[in-house]
Amino acid sequence: MNSFSETVRGGLEVAAYDPLTSVALGIADSFAGSYVLAVATLALVALGMGALMLAWWLRGRIEGRRLGRMLDQLRRDKELIPEIDGYRNTLDAARASLRYLADALDEERSQARKHSDVRQRIETQLRASEERYALALMGADEGWWEWDLRSGNVAYSERWRCMLGLAEQEVGDKIDDWCRRIHPADRERAQADLKSHLEGHTCRFENEHRLLHQDGSYRWVLARATALRHAGGRAHRLVGLATDVTARRQVQQAVIELADGMEGLQGEECLRGLVRSFARVLGASEVFVCECVDFPATRVRMLARWKAGDYARCVEFPLEGTACADVIRSGRLVYEPTRAGERWPLELQYGRKSYLGVPCIDSRGVVLGHIACADPGSLPEVLPHDALLKIFALRAAMELEWRALGRAQGILLRDCRAGEGLMMH
């Protein structure tokens, strides 16, 4: 037994360094008594060693492959480093751009708030300016109009329409609607002046012409406008004002007629000329000049009378219950354009629906009589300028005062002659 153990040990000395061999020798010593068992044990040890070696070999292969894959991944990662750095640089640039944009957005918001405040101030100032302009137009009694040359549309203010007695729907939005209302005698000149301004030959458009009123009469209108132009000088918009100058024109015309038609006239001829001119200016069918018969006045006498387009018979009549009584006793103008018959029922007997009376006052402030007009229809709602009425009343008062002076001189002369006759007897 000992010799076998020694023999085996001697045969395995080469592998004595392996721990498994030491285990096998121990087992051999334990089972030295059985040769067969020893052989089996050695076989098992050999198989175990083979299996272990195979496992180490397989593990080496697997680890080698894994290590190879890791090396390949490291090589690929190394190749991606520049690209990743590029992405990182791009991301940093994007972040910087976003910060710049955010700062710029904050600045724009700040500027927008400032601009909003400025715009609100400007809008407030503009509204105030527009209100002042509207009030100024109302106070000046002028109507504005605006012509957009690009669209051809024209806009008119309410005051402009009222000057012609027109409602909003009765006014077109084209310049031809305005031109058709111009008096035929004034149309060519007005259009020529307008064209000259649009072509840049004048600094502004200004023209006086007659426009057709809704009631069929004509109103004198002063139209003024200025063109807004492009940088090249072409007009694209025209803004203007219109002023009713009918009263001024009537005064001018009346003064001219009085100067031309009554030059050198006195007495009855002068008074007849006055009633004819007064009827033409006011468009009344009846005009008369009266003088007071007594003082305080209870009766008046007509000195000149124009009726239905011709001179009519003059009469004397009592003042009581007439419109003339209010003029003489108050010493003020009396005007009733539509309801004279209701206010003074006696006037209905004479077929008078409207009445105007102006007192004739002498140099001492005494009412000597009056000049009056009446009509079976209505007189204009708006009277001519006060100056025009005063011109007629003053001229009539001068004739009445001369008549009164003449009567006083006649009485004085008669009395003087009567005194001389008594002294001779």
C-alpha cells in the first residue's frame, strides 16, 4: 500500500504545485487500500482538470471578445468626440443666441411700452385738438368738406349740408354733385380755379359762387381749400371750408344798387326807389314806407308802396292791432317770418302771413315812421345782414326828416307871413 502511494506521489510530483493534486494525494492516501478506487479517483481528477481548463479557455474567449467590443466602442467613441464637441459648441452658441434674443425681446417690450405711452399722449392731444377744431368751426359757422382724389369720394360736414337745407341722404359723395349745384354763371370759373390749384399753379383754392339751396334759391358761398400732395407734388387729397356769405353779398349788392339807382333822387322818387330795391333784396311781394301822422303815434301814412311787382296806391291807417304798431312804439326791428296772422289777427285781412318792420329814427332819436315788407307766403328764416336793413331804414329816415323839416319850415313861413300881415294892418 505504501509503495503504491509513494509510486503515485512520485508520478505526480510534477503536479504537486496544484491544489487539486494535493487533494487527490490525500484521497489516494485515504483510499490506498483500493487500487481500483485510486484509478477512478485519478480519472475524476483528470476530468475535473480538463473541465476546468476548458472553462478557463471559454472564459478567455468570452472576455477577449468582450474586451474587443469594448476597444471597438472606445475607438468609435473617440471618433465621436469631435462631433460631440461640435454639438456642445452649437448648443452653447444656441444658448447665447437665446439669451441675446431674450434681452432683445425685453428691450423691444420696454420700447413698446414707451411707444404706447407716447401714442396715448399723442392720441389724447389729437382728440383735444380735434375738439378745439370742431368748436372753432361751430363758432365760425363754417362747414368743412374733403375730397379724396384717389377714390373720388367727397365728404361734407353737417354744417355744410345745413347751409343748403339738405339732409345727409340728399347729398352725393362725388364732386359732380357739388358742381351741379353751382349757379351756371359761376360754374366755369369755379371749376377753373379748382383745376388750377390741383395742378399746383396756386397755393390754395378760393372761390365765391352761388350754390342751389333745397328751397330753390341760391346761397353765396366762399369755398377755400388746400391740397395735400405727394413728394412729387401730385395732389391726393383736398380739404376745405365753406362759408355762407349771402348776407355780405346782399349788403354789397344793395349798396351798389342804392348808389347806382338812387343817385340824385330825393323826396317821393327816393322813397319809391327804396321800396322797389327792398322788395328785390328780401324777395317780398309788398314793401311800403310810412310816416307817423301824429305824436304819440296813433296813425301812419304810406308815402311809397310796392306790391306784386309794381307801385301801388298809398293809404293812411290806424296803428292799433297791426304789426306796424309794435315797430313804431318799440323803436326796434320786428320780424315774423311765418305766423304774422296768428300774432296780429288784423294782418289776415290784408292777406299777410309774414312781416318785417324796421323803424326810421331821426338824428334826435325820434321814431318818424318805418319801412316794412309783408308777404302772403313765408319770408326767409335768416334775415340779411343788419347793416343792409339799417341802410334802407337810415335812407328812409333821412327823407322823412327832410319832409318833417320842410313841413316845419312851411309852418314857420306861414306864421311869419301871417304876422307881417297883422303888422301892416
